[in-house]
Amino acid sequence: MARKKIIAGNWKMNMTPSEAVELINTLKPLVATEKADVVFCVPAIDIIPAMEAAKGSNIQIGAENMYFEEKGAYTGEISPAMLTDVGVKYVIIGHSERREYFAETDETVNKKVLKAFEHGITPIVCCGETLTQREQGVTIDFIRQQIKIAFLNVTADQAKTAVIAYEPIWAIGTGKTATSDQAQEVCSAIRACIGEIYDEATAEAIRIQYGGSVNASTAAELFAKPDIDGGLVGGAALKPDFGKIVNY
Ligand code: 13P
């Protein structure tokens, strides 16, 4: 069965609640399609107004992060039940910015992935190498390590529904998109790695996105690659351009 594309926006720390409502109203008609899943991952405080604004459209609202404990003394964190209570179905886990600025590790990523599945939330599991790692030729080894740890104790049935976002760190917010061949090479290696951990059917089912300076002019070529099932879009997701990316 062909995999349905999934185009997700990662708003990062942008958009106040009122700006969020305005942006969704602008984008709603531009991203209307049944051909791909369209997800806006927004700051926690924007989730409820974004849900309201997106009602009746094909836009699904996701979160940018989540904690791996159920509840308790974790000041400032958002629990999985808080997300499911308002209908969130997707959560970005382990974005490179969270790893770099908020000390997330492969191990905490794994805990969050397991917790998301436990609550029926689909994790968008991020991986990606630095420029130094690419230049030293260790990209594939590094990504395989990230994936193997992120998916520890995740069942095949869960993994089949997961989304992986391959985001080379050197391509994020730099305007320097990976070439479609570079992106395809790593996405295909990720699929092979999932095949090794689980089986062929799981590898075929899991959806793998590319992220890193995706824009209206690079989306079509990237998403045409056999192992690239859509994109995780930062800067361009905050503009009408996102409509062009969705309708690549
Ligand atoms: P940009 O599209 O702004 O490069 O960001 C990519 C990203 O980090 C999405 O998660």
C-alpha cells in the first residue's frame, strides 16, 4: 500500500495565540487537500485556539514537545494526557533544537516516544547529523544509532504508525536544503534500519519526512523521492508558501 504523504509545520517559538488564529485562517484554504496529512505543530499555549481555528478543515494540530512522565512535580512541562485531552494526535519528539538547548538525549527521546505511543499520540521522531559528522562520513552510522535508541522497546505495530523526520542540522534555518539525493540516501538508510529492527512490512509502513530549509521551490523534488514521505517545515510553515509546499 502506498504511504500517504505527511506535511507538517513546526512553528517553533513563533506565533502568539492570536497570531496563530490569524495564520490558520490565512492558511486554511491554501492547504486544503485530501492527498496528504497536514499537521501544524504549534507552541503549547497555541494548541487550544489553533484547534478551534482549524475546526472543519483538514488541518490537524500537533505539539512540539511533551514530557515522559504522567504528571507531578515537573514545573513547566506538558503531559501526554494534557495533549490527548484536547485532541492532539501528533507530537514532535527530539528535535535537534531540543537536544542542543534543552539537553535531550537519545534516551529521553526513547522515553518520550514510548510514552506518546502509550497515550495513542503519534510521535514525529527527529534525527539528523551535524555538518562535522557529514564531513567526517559518519552520517549514516550516527543516524542509525539515533533511530535504534529512539525505537528501543517500541513494538512493530507501534513503529508502523510512527513518523521519522530526518533533519540534517546544517540544513535547519540556514537556507541550505540538502539535495534530494542526499536526503533520499539517508531516508532510505533509515528505512533499512527500521527493516533490520523489525521487518519489511514495518519498514514499508513507517513514514519518513525530510526537514531543513524546505521551501516552495525544493518541496516537489524532495517529496518525489521514493523514501521521502513528506516534510517537516520550519520557517516556510509560517507563510502562505506553506500552501505551495502542501500542494507541491
Ligand atoms: P527550517 O525549515 O526553518 O529550516 O526548519 C526546519 C525544522 O527544524 C523543522 O523542524
